[in-house]
Amino acid sequence: MAPYGKPLARFALDIKNALESAPSMADKPDFVFSTYIRTTPAKLWDAIVNPEMTRQYYYGGRVQADLRVGGRFYYLDPKGEMNLDGEILEIVPERKLVTTFKAAWSPPEAKTTTLMYEIEPMGETCKLTLTHFDAAAAMAGVEEGWPMIAAGLKTLLETGRPLVIPSMQN
């Protein structure tokens, strides 16, 4: 039995860690969006956390990220003013990023919500899933914003050129 004990213990610990680090099932997502991008996990991750990359697909905004649990994760608009503010709750480079989300344009009574980026490698492609928990409470235009951002990200990574959408212009 001894040779089997270690793998079973590792399996049990992996399940425990996954359950404890996942957003609570009480926090049901009210917005989930997936897309498939012909890229590598490393390039997709870089596009999510690199200010020069986000500027090209995220409404001209530049992410500022302290890539550790508890670190700030926020966006500055093209004028350098705060656009979105957040904190990193969970980070697994090239796989998963969970942050809080508070939009500067939301009314003061809007709640801080949770956003999760998940990257799943699939051969020459990656599946990117954006999950926004309690998005309606953010009062932030999530339903239109995330699909446009994801389309811009996909286009940039697959063609090397930003997607031109009039509402995304600087």
C-alpha cells in the first residue's frame, strides 16, 4: 500500500487547494465569455499583464500590475487617470488570474466585484474564459465591454495589429 499512499495524498491535497482557492459557489458568475485564440499561453498571459499590449486592445488603457497575491491590478486610461482598480486574489502565470474589479465610471454605490481570466492551452490555440462574478453590481457595462476587449485581444495576437472599433478609439 505504501507506494500508493503518496499519490493519493497529493491528489487529496490538490483537490483541497483547488476548492479553497476557487471563488465560492455562492458567488455565481453572471457573466462568462469564452473565445479561442491562435497563440501560446505565454503570449496570451503577456497580453493580459503587459501595459504596452493592453494599450492596443483595452480602450487604450494600460494595465499596472504587481503580479502577486495582494498586489494591485489596475488600468490607467490614455490620459493616465484611473480607469479600473483592483487587487490580485489568485495568480497562476499563463493559466489563471483572479482580481477584484472596481470601475472608475461606476457610481459610488457600485460594489467591487471579482473577475477571473482562465487560459486553457489547446494545441496551437488557447481558450480564454473571462468570468465576472456579480457583474451587474459593478454597474460597468460588462456585457458589451468584455466581448469587445476579447475581440481586440484576439485580433492583436492573431494578426499583430489592433482591431479598430470606433467606440474603442483613444
